[in-house]
Amino acid sequence: MLSDPVLTTRREDGRDVPLLVWRADRPLRAVSSAPLGGGIGVRRWVVNATVPMSYARDDPADHLAELADRLGLDGPGVGLLTGVDVAEVVARTDTGVRVWATVGLGTPVWAAAPEPAALAQRVGTVNIVVYVPARLGDAALVNAVATATEAKAQAIAELGVPGTGTPTDAVTVLCPVDGPESAYGGPRSTWGAPLARAVHAAVAAGGAGTVVPWSDRPTG
């Protein structure tokens, strides 16, 4: 089982910068596109860390590993970064599937734009964390990522945002390592359908608010 996220902070550049931490009471199967812990494997925790929009490190995986070490997180995990305040995380549950999303849509892009334009330094990144309470096979895990992405794009379209996402969006799907294996994760499958609904609801709710880049917030 994956815990609810705990909001904490770390001190960087004279400011208390927020991050969210999920812990698993036992190892979970996961698929992720995150900078740290991406791919398919067994994971024990997830971190979603706010960074300023001036973030310029070229080693995000190392940075996230440092944060995990400071938090005392053991074993392999998943690390995500975003320019928005992770305290604004939106949670939704549907038929046992749990979803958390931090939604920044300041840099929307069309995935298949023929000639991508230069990107302005504006708040972006939609990070989605999903827990499915049943074991998914490898193909189902990959399909679940596609389903989450489709649901995200649907919510973005309904918000009237001109794009399918941002250039730095990430998805993480976790599930138990044991139990009967589900072979499908598409939007009409047993677990893909509630996953899609929960992701859609979370992104729609998160995108409906006004999101301020972390670097534009007052220091105190």
C-alpha cells in the first residue's frame, strides 16, 4: 500500500522549499518516466519536489537522490521535480485507484507540433502519481501510463488550454508485487477505467486554479 503524501520542506538558497513524500509499507511494482527511478521495477517511495523556475542543474537524478538521502529514504524510489508548489497537490480516488497530481500548465505544448517554438520560462509540469490496488503486468503498466496521459490531455482540452501537456510532464504508476496479475491497463479495462477518471478529475481540478511559479512567491 502507498501512503498518503507527507508535505515537508528542505532548506535551499535561504528558503524553505516544499516537497511531498510517499512511502510504501512494502515494495511496489512501478513504471515511471521520472528523472530518478524511471522505467519498470520495484520501488519503495516517491518524492515530488518543488524547484525554482531558475533551476539549472543538469543532474536532476543526483539532486533527487541527495534529497532522498536527507529524508532517510531507503532502497529504490521515484523522484519528480516541478516548478509549482507541491502543497497544492490534488488527490482523487475512484474504485480503489488513488491519484495525486501537481498541475502547472504555464508552458503548454502540442505533442506533435511540427516545429516546436522556443519555450518561455513559465511555470509548467504536470506530475501524476497513481496507485492501483491490484498487480499489473508489464504491458498493463505501460498501458496505464498511456491511459493516464490520455486522461490528462482530455482534462487539459476541457480547460481550454492550447496543448496536450507540457514538455516536462511525468507519470508514475505503482501497484502490489503479488496477487493475480491484470493484463490490461487501457481506459476500458477493470483498472484503467477508474484510473482514467481519477486522473482526469485531479488534473481538471488542479488546472482550474491559478498556479504561481515557486520562484515568484514571496520569501516571507
